[in-house]
Amino acid sequence: MQTMLKQRCQPAVGKQAKAVPAVAPKVGRARNVVVAQAAPAAAKVAAPTISRDEVEKCINAIRFLAIDAINKSKSGHPGMPMGCAPMGYVLWNEVMKYNPKNPDFFNRDRFVLSAGHGSMFQYAMMHLTGYDSVPMDQIKQFRQWGSLTPGHPENFVTPGVEVTTGPLGQGICNAVGLALAEAHLAARFNKPDVKPIVDHYTYCILGDGCMMEGISNEACSLAGHWGLGKLIALYDDNKISIDGHTDISFTEDVAKRYEALGWHVIHVINGNTDVDGLRAAIAQAKAVKDKPTLIKVSTLIGYGSPNKADSHDVHGAPLGPDETAATRKNLHWPYGEFEVPQDVYDVFRSAIKRGADEEANWHKACAEYKAKYPKEWAEFEALTSRKLPENWEKALPSFKPEDKPLATRQHSQTMINALAPVLPGMIGGSADLAPSNLTLMKISGDFQKGSYAERNVRFGVREHAMGAICNGIALHKSGLIPYCATFYIFTDYMRNAMRMSALSEAGVVYVMTHDSIGLGEDGPTHQPIEHLASFRAMPDMLMIRPAGGNETAGAYKVAIANRKRPTTIALSRQNMPNIPNCSVEGVAKGAYVIHDTKAGAKPDVILMGTGSELELATAAAAILEKEGKNVRVVSFPCWELFEEQSPEYKLSVLPADVTARVSVEAATSFGWAKYIGLTGKHVGIDTFGASAPANILYEKFGITVNHVVEAAKAQLKH
């Protein structure tokens, strides 16, 4: 049952009065807080096996590892680790299921530090519990070149870090994606008469900044709608941001907002010392199966620092030697820099045996499952191996020039539905544009509360969260292949999530339709101009704009094969023909010749095009050839893939001694000089579009066959 936050006179969750004080009363200021109900009887809390003094010692070890590392690096955010240390102790030592010696143990609980600036919190926890990736020498190299402890958690750097966080709000959205993946796989594979083989929680710590970012509300609205009961978020309610106390800009009742979003909400008043309260809150959260839980934990940022706690001074700068010494005295910590008492290690390193036992028990459950359900086990094992099925690409259809002209968004729909039966890990959907993006899998229903096994995800009008949730799905590392869709123009809403895909090695497939002024009457608010150039500029993002059916098939072949690199596919609204010689294989090379001179003659001019404008290049070539010119036409669907080809291949497509070059693309000229040269000509658009039928827009903006011909002739005069 949802915990209502209106009974203000009740005691807080857990025991507060008997907590051992860890800091002098002078730290912090009084606050009015909302008090939650106590945990229900069904949510029993296991009694700790060590004394309160030992618990406090473990908590302080977390704090001082963070303090010392940040001091040594001369940069970082000590306040969050100092305030959240009790949460870290309870989660990592008493609650979470994980194996430090095998960070990829499939059935582990996932942890996301959405407040990624507090990364030393996560590194401290990983070091103390025995992850091989974070030995003490890496703690001492915090934020240094080549270290495994970068300034924000990075999954591609530090084994054991699930997702890359830093831009506030992204992490909680990733956590929603991780929880979605667990719910989906559990619904598909678990059986009622054997132990579940998919059974883990996603825990996330987020802060005030994450709460302020709109992306978090988008994702948490979906999490509430979906009823993701295995998602537990701990909100570090310290009321401090870089500018100062949050009451200068952020005074809403977050708890009530999350209740309205469909979350179960609990409040731990004293997150500084009330370890019992944290235990009880998490137990209560786990007892609620049909809703995600937000545990609001009121803390003092920089807890223990006599002069900087509860201030922005401790948010983003080292304590410095004097305040560190004062904090050591205040928290009764007699140990030196980077010194961790052996008894603290003994407590935390118990996670190694506990994790090995958890993994062994899971393997035992898997063996029982396999014996009883061999077919389902084979499907589960194949999926979670993260290997693509053999010959999966043979499901992609091919097209002939005489086939009916279609928009590439329609070809995309064909590809999705051709691949869905042979790629059981495909899961995804659209931001309320499925009828336009054409992204529904016909073999599946909708992923909803009560139907988690289905594969069509309805994201609603939430582009930014959609991208970040898909990152979480991809980084669940279970073989799921997420795709998401909207109009190409609305990548503006989700760009940071897409950038995080590229940074995080998350192979999300971004299906972006209505890719140019060719969408017509909706006008410049909906017409992409600079977008192709902007994604071509993004490191580790494949930006593909296919022409016709075969190139769309090639785009999907590339996108699916690249499991550690995201792909954006720009697709047309308007129809186009299937141009001769366009091929799946050509797309993989990024650029390739689709029409060449007769008898191998040297080209007089090279025409390059992408997507719906490739047709203009081929038509212009036909006119120029009638006038006796030798013309080569190059399809250029993906710059990034072309750049990965050998120098010999690139010169074979674009010979250095042929300088008469024209590109045609209904988008900005920015970037094309790399291929057409400083004297080359781009036929495109460097202004915003307009509202009119597509054919009128192409004529008015000069993106026509005649303009391509004129540009080529002008080049030939040089």
C-alpha cells in the first residue's frame, strides 16, 4: 500500500533517538520535514550482525576515502559521498546482490549513481567491497589521466559501473531502462514452478539536481505508469546545489509529485545517522511489488565537516587540509590519509563470499530451469549471450528498381518487422508517433503493466527520457536491442541522451523519420536542416541516411551489428525509387559508386548524394552524359563508415585528381567541403525551411535536377 506523506506527527521510519551521533550538534540547521509511516509488519528488517560503533566506523571509512581522494586530486565533489555514506553502507553491505569478483554476474542487482558528480562514493564502495577494478592505487589516481576512477562514473572505463552518469537526470532514466529490462525478461522467462532466473532490483541514488531536470520527471512518469516494482530510488534530499540552498529556486513538494506519478514514497528523516531507518525503508520498498519506490532521505551535504557541511562550499570543491583535519577530529577518525582499518575491510569484503554464493545459487536455479524447460533455457541462453543469431541478416528483404517507390520510413517498417522474429531481443517504440514513424512490431503487443513480456514500448511524448531509457536497456547487458523513434527534428529534445549512447557504447538504434524539408506543410518548426551535420560531428555515432529499400536494409544491418555503437537512421516522409546498384553492401562502406563512366574513363565530375536527393544526382548524371560528359555518381549514406575504409578504397571512390565535385542533400552544406573541396558546390539548404508542399519547397530552395546540372557545369569550367 502506498505510504501517504500527510501524517506529520508520526515517528520517522526506523530508530532515530538512539542513533549514535557522528557529528557535533553545531553541524547543520534544523529543517521542517514530512514524516512517513513506519514500515509494515510484512517488511521485516534483518538485525545487523555488527555493533553500531562498527557500522559507524564503516560509514566513516566511506567518507574519508572520498575526502582523501578528492583532496589529492584537487578537484571533485566530497559533499555527496559524505552525506550518502550511510545509504552506501546499507545498500552495499546489507541489501544488494552482486559479486565483486564477477561484475557481470547476470542476476546481480543494478546500481546507478544518477548524481554522478559524487563518483567517489561509488568508487569507495567498489574498493571497500573488493572490486578488482578499484584497488587503492586507483582511488589515489582519482580524476587522473588513464585511471579507472574518472570524474564521473563511466561504464566503458570501470568494470562494475553499470552506466555512465554525469549530466543530471540521465542516471535515473537509465535506471528505469534497467528495471524495464528486468521486468521484460522476467515476464518472458520465469516460470511459477521453479526458482526465477531473472530476479533482481535496480537501485539508484539521485539528488536535487536530478529532480530539477525535466528528463527525470519524464522517465519517472513512465516508471509509475508501468508499475516497475523492482526500481528503488533513494533521493539524497540535502537541499544544496551549486548556487546555494535549493530554496532559491526549488520549493516544490517532491514527495507529492512522485505520489502523483504513481510511485510509492517513503521518507527517512535522518539520513545522517539513522541506519535502522534506511534498512526499514528499503525493506518496505521491496514489499511493494506493483510500484516503483522513492525513498526521500534527508541528509546534510558534507556531513561531519564542522565548517562546510550544509553549504555549497562542500558540494564541488575539496575540503582542503585544515577542514579535513577538523572533520577527522569531529568524526573521531584517528586514521591517516587513505588508511582503512582491517576490521572495516573485513566487514565489506564479506561481499565477496556472499556474492559468490549468490551466483552459485543462481547457477543452481538455472540448472533446475534448464532441466524442466530446455527450450526456454536455450532461448534465454542465446539471448543473454549477447551474440546475434546466425544468419540473422538474411531476413532483410531486397528490392529491384522496378519495385514500387516508397518512403524510406516505410522501408524501415518492413525491416523492423522482418527482423523482429529472428531477433528476439528487439524491443522499442516511438515517442507518440508510431503511426508516422511506422515502428510497431506486428508480432508483439504493448509493453505495459501486466504485459511486460511484450516488445512494443509506448514512450509517449517524452523524447529525452526515451533515449536515456533505451540506453539503460542496452546497458542491461542481456542481449536486448533497443530502438526508439520520433521525427528527426525532435532529436533536439533528446540530443544529450543520444550523446550518452555514443559515449557509453550503448548500441541503441535511433529511427528518425521526416528527415528534411521533404516533410512539407508542417513547416520550419519540423524541418531538419543542421541535424545531419550535427550528428556527423558527434564522436562514435553512426549517422546513416539511406536511399531506397536496399540502403535502408543496409542501414539496419549496420545498426544491429554495432552493439557498442549507436546508429541514427534518417528516413524520408516522401517516396523515392529504388535506384539501380544501391546495395546493402555499399552502405557498410559508407560511400560507393552507383553509376560510373563508360569503359572506365576518368570522370569529368563526381556527383554525390544521400537519401531522397540521390535520385536528383542520378537524373542530373543522365543529362550531363547526353552532353558528352563523363559522370560518376556516389551514394554517400554514412560518412563515419566511409572514413573507416582504407585510403586506397576512399581514393578509388573519390580520386584526388577529380576536383569537379557536387553534393546534393536537402540539408546544410556544413561539412561537405571535406569531400567536395573548397571549390566544390553543394546543392542544399542553409536557411530554415517553410510551410508548403514538398515539391514546391524543393523548387523554391533550388534543390532540383536542373540546379545539380548547373552546379556540375560550373565546376567543369574551373
